[in-house]
Amino acid sequence: MTPEFDKFIQEILTEAKRCQGPSLRQLSDKARYRFMACRENPYSPGYKRIYWGHKDGSFDYTKCLRNPRPGTSAYEECKDIQRARLKRLKRLRRLKNRK
């Protein structure tokens, strides 16, 4: 086999070893994303590493229009969007009650 193919196979095996079970949300090691976690793979047995949240802080609200499948990046990002909306509503209510 070629060295590129061997390197590719080695990367796949290394990634499979990194996700042996579900993990908590942590900072991403990829430059474009803010968070990463190991979640159960909805399409096959085992676990996979998912990345979500843009570094610039923007959200894609269209991912929450339909209920995304658990274990996908859309699901994790949608959960973050819902948390941010609740936090914002609580803050606005608190400010409104002060006046």
C-alpha cells in the first residue's frame, strides 16, 4: 500500500481509540469549532466524535426547525441554542422586574 493510505488507516484507528464511550462537552481541537464530545453513533454501533459551535459565536437557527437526531452535531447545537434562548429570556425578565 501507499504511505498516504497507511497514514489514513492509522488516523482512523487512532480516532476510534479516542472515543471509547460518551464524554462531556469540551473545547474543540479543530480550528473552526468551539466544542466537541464523544456521543453514541445513531447510524452504527459504537461512538463518534462530533464538533459543533462556530468559533465566531454564531448559531445556525435552521437546525432547530425540525427535531434533529440525538448524537449529531445538529442536535448538540440545537441544545446550545435552546439554552441560550432560555438564559436570554430569564435575563430580560429579571431586568424587566427591576424597573
